[in-house]
Amino acid sequence: MDERLIARKSPVMVEVEASMAYWWCACGRSAAQPFCDGLHKGITLAPVKWVAGEAGPTWFCACKRTGSEPLFNGTHKAP
């Protein structure tokens, strides 16, 4: 049950606000992808806090396999 689920196979673009904190869903169970909605309760995976350095479009990982949590880095394309 503590397995990371693939929420979707493409990243999610979000217009973020500078200095704002965002809680990225690390488990893939949230219905509010790419952010946490609390559905991880009862498992060891917890959301990841990320603070935007500047405002603008930001690509968040939705496959939950990124090597640069919580941001998309193309890891899901690796064999």
C-alpha cells in the first residue's frame, strides 16, 4: 500500500506564486494532482513541501518517479 501510484504519465503545469508554499502529492493518490489532498493517511508516504522561488509556470511531476521532487525532470521516459 505504500507504493507510489502513477497519477498520470505527463507533468502538470501550474502557475505558481513567488514565495508560496505548495504540498506536492508524493503517493499519487490525491484527486487534486499534483498537490496533496490528504488521501495518503495511513501510509508512510508523505507530501513534499516546495516553496516557489519566483512566480510563473512550473511543471510538477505526476508519475511520482522524478529524481527532482516535486518538479518534472523526464525520469518517467527512462527505460
